[in-house]
Amino acid sequence: MHDKLPTDENLKIRGCSLPSICSLCSACEESSFHLFFECSFAFYLWCWLASILNLTLQFQSIEDLWKLCDRGWNAQCKLVIKATIVNIINMIWLARNNMRFNNIKTSRHSAIALISSNAALSGNKTKLLASGSIRDFSILKYFNINIHPPKAPQIKEVIWCPPSHGWIKCNTDGAATLVTSSCGGIFRNYLADLVCCFAQNTSQGSAFYAELCGAMSAIEIAHRFHWHQLWIETDSSLMVKAFKNDALIPWKLRNRWSNCNCLLRNMNVIVSHVFREGNTCADNLARIGLNLENLTIWFDLPTEIRDSFFRNKIGLPNYRFTNW
């Protein structure tokens, strides 16, 4: 790809004066483009690939090779096509050197057999997945590759759990737009009853910045109302890690984060992760915060989270669909 192979053409450019002829076809001077695309040996291999792909291949430069991979193949098929291209190039160079230095002629059929074997090895060893395309299916079956179908989605049941007796649980979340960011949280007791909830605009910042602000607001509110048994739950795994690693905290929040850590010394605190489907109340509160100016605390249930709140209270599940 970088035109570094010592073909006769490149050797002449580097000052080596020598008679030149293509070792594979003995019909033309050897140049990189002739050797890999115009020579009868190379031409046969590319025609073989074209018949497999059911395409007409025309190469104006070596960069045109990789355009073959941009035709919407599934992941497994695309890898096999790349492997085939790489092995064709390698085989042409190997056959040329065998003929030039060892006087050994490589047959086209043995070349195709080796290329097919190596491409099949790549296709079978990969963890990439195929799709339901008949076109891609026929290519993979030509190389005798075991097709890796897409995995069926897994369904996870996500249920919000109340805290133990004597504890207060606060679900927090953050939201961010191109203009502003916000956070929200909801405190509930062991009966899953509302204690209070809050939302706040956190000015311009990332979603992680807003999530950290939500956690700090939860700690500050809990300290204000003397809730010393606090369970903080969030759908941000990065925020959970931040409680163990202060290096993750943006410098703008370092002082406030340090103050919150001081408050935590007089509290029993649990920090855990929950899937977003189990954090819908906090998510809705964070969205409310996008339109607020100051920290707002509610002791009555806001209308916007009523449905999610009662689903959580009576233990109705939400469902998470994943492909792994």
C-alpha cells in the first residue's frame, strides 16, 4: 500500500539499473500495478474473486481494492473479503518470488486453494457476526465458513428495590444538552414512599458532570435532614467508580466533592449501579431540571414522575433488551 515492495520499477527509482520483465507472465516490464492487477496470473485471481462476489472489478489504483469492502457486507463477510484480498496480494508476491529466485511456477489452482484456506481460517476464527443476507450467505458458504448468526436479544427484568428499614434510598441521574445540563434525584423510604425529590440546573456541562452534581446534591440534602443511612443508586457506572477514585472528578467540582466526602464520614452510605430502566424517576426529574434555574425540592410527588413512581412502588418490572 505504501509502494515499498522492491519491484523492478521501484528498484530503478532507487538507482538499481537492471533489465525488467514480469516473472509471472513474461509479457511486460514489471511495475507494481502490472504485477498485482494486469499480469495474467493476477488477472485470473481477481476474476476468481469477482465471480464469488458476483461483481465486475475494475482497478485504477491499489486504493480501489478497499472500496470492495464498502458495499454493505455483514461484519463476518466483510472480514472474509478483506482476508481474501490480503491473501491474493500475498500470493501474487509469493508466486513472483518463487518464479524469479527458485524457478518454481505456482499453479493457479494451488494458489486459489491456499487463498481460500487462509480466508476460511479468518472467517471461522472471528467472533464477528453475519446477517440474513443471501448474498453474504453465498459468499461465506463458498469458503466453507461456519456462519455466526446474530445473537438473539436477551431480556432482562429490571425491578426497583426499596431500601432496608431505617435507610433512605436516593436514585439520582443527570441530563445534558448542547446548551445546558441538569440533575435530579428522588428519596424514598423502606415502604417505597416518597420522602422528597429534587431537580437542579447545573449550567453547561457533560452528562457525567451533571450526574456528579446529582450525587453531591443528594448527600447535601441527606445531611441537612439528618438521614445518616443513605443508599445512592445511579445508572452511571462511571459515577460509581468516582466514589472510589477522586481522579475522575473534574477540577471544577473538586472542592464541593471534598466537602461531600467530609459529610460522608458521619454517614453510612452505599453507592450502587442500576440499569436505566430501573432509574426512570430520577431520569424524569433530571429532565425537569433542564428548565429550572435553582435547586428545587418537592415533598409532594410531581406529576411528571407519577406513573414511574407507582410502577416502582408496587414492584412492576421494566424490561431491558440487550444483544450480548
